[in-house]
Amino acid sequence: MRPPTPATVPATAWGAPAPPGREPRGLFPVVYRVSNVLLFAALPVVLTLVILSAGYVRGPFLYDFKGGLYGAGHDIAHGQNPYRAAYLERQAALKRAGHAPQTVISVPVYPAPALVAAVPFGLLPYAVAAVLFSLLSVGALLGGLRLAGVRDWRCYGLAFISWPVVHGLMLGAMTPLLVLGTAAAWRYRDRLWPPAIAIAALIAAKLFPWPLAIWLLVTRRARAFALMVVLALTVTFGAWAAIGFAGLADYPRMLDNLSYVSEGVGVSTVAGLVALGLPAGAAKAVALALAALVVGAAWRLSRRPDGGRRAFGLIVVSALVASPMVWPHYFALLFVPIALASPGLSPLWFVPLLAYLAPDAQTTGRPWAIALYLAIAAVPLFRLCARRPLPSERVVTSPAT
């Protein structure tokens, strides 16, 4: 007699097959299926619609998108310099003088490729552009989880009700697009062009995912690394040339001012160390050293039979560890290493929900809140480093409802 196919095997609470002869009977299957639909489908859909609708009706709607990408795209379309280096210089000067600078900043700070890519949005009325960007963000997150190997539909629901994702959708952040690009680099890792294109686009758009370039070297993808470097430089140079190299000379100083103003209010390793009294320069050095340790662990684990998933997941975590500026929505990227460590539903998928203990946009230097986010990142890191084998990428999902 042939064994039942995965679609016909009853599932336990975490999606694993129930023991033979133990199929739930009576009222339990109905309650189980209804609770699954309510928690993992209805709640995420309602929460996403309520958040986006409230922002659209009451404002501000996609605050980061409006001041960052949309405003820059509009300026470029009208032949203007999209950058506001003088504004950031003033805020940094206020902090140096002992005053309180503005830390809720919504001005274009992305590299030129991201701003040039936003020009089509800048040509549209803001309401239309914002709705389109929201739909793009939702689609990017769904596609990213799919490319990362997630097949259990309940995992998608948990991702969408987590604070990092909710926060990113509220702001109109680029993070869902980063999730898609990161997952694409993993999904097509055995080819030459796709991972090179994906990683080049990530670095050219946001800079902080640069450890993914090291992953190409760690896993001996030298050709893909070389191609990625050429693509990243070409796209960056071409985008800046398209805007007449506006802001290029001031860009390093602008990023330095942004980091100086914001480094103490985010949820980065640097912010945590600064909150504990370490000077900013020393905190950045420690963060880079910790990230180097994570990269070293990735290199070592990549030699294991199941080391590919472990190494890539650790490299993603190292990008969050190394960056001097990390906001809560950045932690949506953790769903990629979580998916690699656990393609099906498991307790690991609930860990990002702990961010609701500190559902803030900025921590204003509270060590406990920063420690909470760093602990959230540490959980998938430790799971990827553990000797326990990772589950198969082919998982049994919950029964059809």
C-alpha cells in the first residue's frame, strides 16, 4: 500500500504529520482550522488593510516613502538636486552644540540608483504613487518568502503581523524590496547572473547589505563576485551621471552626519553600545568585529553538508550587526534566515513578534529595548550555528481549510 501524500497527511500544531491512527476527530478539526484561518490569514489581512487605510485617510501616509523616494523622484524629474545635505549638516551641528537634533528624518539619503528608480513614482500624484508602492511592498514580501523556500501559508501570516513588517509598511520603507532581493540571491545562487544582479542591486540601493558580497567569496563564487562588483559600480556611476552627479561630492559627509544624528536612537549594535556609554567610534569598531565573527562562522559552517543555508542566513544577520543605523523595520530581513532555518511553521517564526514589547520607531537610547531587538536577531543566529540538523526544505503544510 502506498503511503499517503503530504497533502493528505494530517498536521500537528507545527505542520508536522500526525502519528498514524491519530487523526483528530469530532470538534477539534473544526476549531483547529478556524483558529488557523483567523490567526494566520484573517488577522494579517485585516491588520495590513487597517494600517495602510488609516495612514491613507488620517496621515501621514508612508512617511519615509514620501520624503525619501517619492520626493527624490519628483525632484529628479524636474531637474533638481534630490539631496538635502545642508539639512543634515544643521542637525549634526545642533547635536555637536549640545542641543537636540531632529532624529525623525525623511529626506533622500539613499544612493543615486534608488532615487533614479523612484522617478516613475515621482511623476504620479502622491496618493496614486503611495498606493502602488504599498502594493509593490506587499508583493515583494510575499515573493521574497516564496523564494526563500517557505511553503507553509501560516508563516506568511506570522510575517505580516510582526512589528518589523507592520512598521515597514506604515513608513513605506524599502525593506520588503530588500527581502525580495536577498531571497532571490539565495534562490538562484547556483547561477552566475541572478545572484550577482540581486546583490549588486541591494548594495547600490541601500549599502548596508554589503556582507552579501562577502558571502559570494566565502562560498567560492568568485565569478559572481566579480560580476556583482562591475554591475554595482556601473549602476551607481550611471545613476549619478543621470542626475548630473548632484550630491556626489557631499554624499560621504551626508551619510556621516546622518549616522552621527541617528546612531543613538535606532536598534543597532552600535546604538546599544552607545547607550551603555561606549564612544561611537569604539562602538562601530566593536560592531564590525562582531559582524566579522559571524562572517567567520558562516565561512566555517559553509563546509558542512547543510552549510549553504546556514552560511547565507548568518551573512544576512551579520549585515544587521555591522550597520551603525538599524531601525525596527530592518528586522523584516530576519525572515530570510528564519525561512532557511525552518521552512515550515515552528516556534522560530514567532520570535519577531517579541518586537511588540517595544513597538517603537526609535528607541531614544533605551538599552533594554535595543537589547530586545538584538536578542530577536540572536535567536535565528544561534539556530543556524547549532549542531542540530536543519529541517528539510520540503515541508508538510497544514491541512486544507
